Amino acid sequence: MASIGLLNPYLEPHQGLNATTVRKYDRELLNFSSYSYLGMTGEPRVREAAKQAIDTYGTSVSASRVVSGEIPLYASIERRLAEIYDVDDAVVTTSGYITNAATIGFLLGPKDIAVCDSLAHNSLIAGTRWAGCRRVNFRHNDPASLEAVLRMSRRTAGRALVVLEGHYSMEGDIPPLPELIEVARKYDCVIMVDEAHSFGVLGALGHGVRELYGLPGDAVDIWMGTLSKALGSCGGFLAGNRDLMMALKYAGPGVSMFTGGPAPAAIGAALAALDVLAAEPQRVQRLRENGETLWKLVTDSGFETGIAQGTPIVPVLLGGGGRAPLISAKLIEEGINVSAIVAPAVPDGEERLRFFATSEHTTDQLEAGVAALARVVHAIGG
């Protein structure tokens, strides 16, 4: 990029908030690369709660939770999350990625099988490697494919774990969860749903894919989510059966054991974000409307969005050949910040720009972003 006089769109630090606008390259850019879906990152109540947590507990709990790092904030947020998911208990962790990898690594072993949606996140796949289990994929969001895979492979495995997401971060689509659950239960499988991009996004109250479909808490065995997306904080969480959550708290490497507890500020911020979410569900409605608007603007402009469903994640598919980073760099010149996604995050030949809508974007901002995209693509051809 330097050789052709373009700015590098990767690893460039920003100043200030990563919100609907962001300051990078010494200029203010209209921003579509933040997954602060509900604007919690800059919400004053959330920031104040993080500061109060530091004043009370310091910047670190300075130990693993099992040994001497437990603080009351952990129990508070775990109760809240368990109530939201209508389950017994929950556990918060320091990292969403490690939460997925460590949980699967803890639950499965060499005699077991993980049956993963073909577009499952890298953290989930990493967990199957950690476990040393057999992994097979089923076609994305296809209950018939899941059944075919289980019919062939279930009898030869001990435990079987079906792994999927509640909202796919590269595609912007939602699984047919009730149908997938029905198939998994038919073959005596445990089910884990990654709600990193669906909690705070789906459902009238933002309670995720469970709320969207009106499912009971025990429809799924493990609900996983992150604190870093809609809640504007950092870390992960799991929710489910009390015995399983307790086992993870006491013996889950990377979940609670052998790792420091989450930073007090992160949990304080997430608790405050849950309060704001409960008090202001209109944020979720605005988010949904903005996602639909952005998707319509993009498709009406003639761009390919694949299987996206008008959620706040809108991929613009650009094929291969390095076009996505080139267009991303050109958009910076137009005052637009949007991420280029290339292999290995997506398969070769499926490069894309990934637009995130948030509840805080205005219609004018959405229109300006898509108009700039159209100008740049037209200028370089395609």
C-alpha cells in the first residue's frame, strides 16, 4: 500500500472513542468498524461505573478467582446474566476468545466429537484442537446437513457437542435455532451457542437469539457471550446449569482456574451497561432499524451482501485479488473507516468490507457511508 501511496488500514491507532466517528490518521472519520452496537463504550453511566470499580477494587484482582481473586461484582453480574438466560448460574471470564476455546477444551476429549457449523468462529475451532476431539462440520445453518452428519458419526463418539453461533459475525445472518436444537437433541448432543454478536442485538430487549425465538433457558446447554460487543466492556461469559457452571469456576483452565479474574473496571462497566439496556430498550430498536436501513442502502446500490439478513452486520462481498484492502484504503481518503476482511478470517476469494451499524448512527451517516462506497468502487472499476 505504501508503494502506491495508500494508507495502511490495519493496526492504525485511533484517538478517543471508537464510536460512530473515530479519529485516525489525524482526521475525523465516519466509522463503520465499531461493534459497540448500543453505544455503551462512550455511555457516561458505563464509564462512571468502571471508575467506581477501580476506586473500590483497584485495577486488578491480582489473583485467579479460585485462589483469592473473587470480588462481589462477579456474583452480581453472574446473577444478572443467569436471570436473563433463565438458567441456574453464569460465569464471567477475562476473554471471549479464550472462553470458547477453554470451555470446549474442558468438556471434550479424544473420544468425543464436536459438530460445528461450517462458519463457526475461529475460537470455537481452536477449542476443538485444545480438546483433541474429532471435529466435523455441517453446512451453514442447515438442519438437514446436521442430521446427516450426526447420523453417520454420533454412534462412534462418547460426548457430542453441537457448536453454532447466534449471529454470524462475517455473514450477518441468524441460525434457525429451534430446528437445529431439535436435531441435536434427537441424537443426544450437548448444544453450545456463541452469542458474541447476538446478545444485545437480537430480541426486543436485546437478550439475544434465545429471546428472538422465545426459547426456554435449558433449550441450550451452554450460552456463551462476550462483554466486549453490545456491553461496551471486555471479557466473556457462560450461562447454563449450576453444576456445569460451578465445575467451570473451580476447574476450568482458562475460564477461572490458572488465569487472573476479570478486571474490576470491566465488570463494573458491563453491569452498568446491563442497567442501561434494561432501562432503554429503544437502543435495541434503533439498532435493528439502522441495520435494516444500512443493508437496504447497500443492496439498492447494487452491492452483493451474500446471505446477510438486514442485521447490524452488513458484509459487502468483493471477491479476491486484494480489492477489499484497496477499497478500504480509498475510503479512508473519503473520510470513511470500514474494515477489510481477508483470508484467513474468510476463505480465499471471499474478501469483503464489513460494515457495522450501531444504535447511534444517524440515517445521514449511513447514507454518506454507502454513497462513498459507491463512488470509490465506481472510480476503481467494478
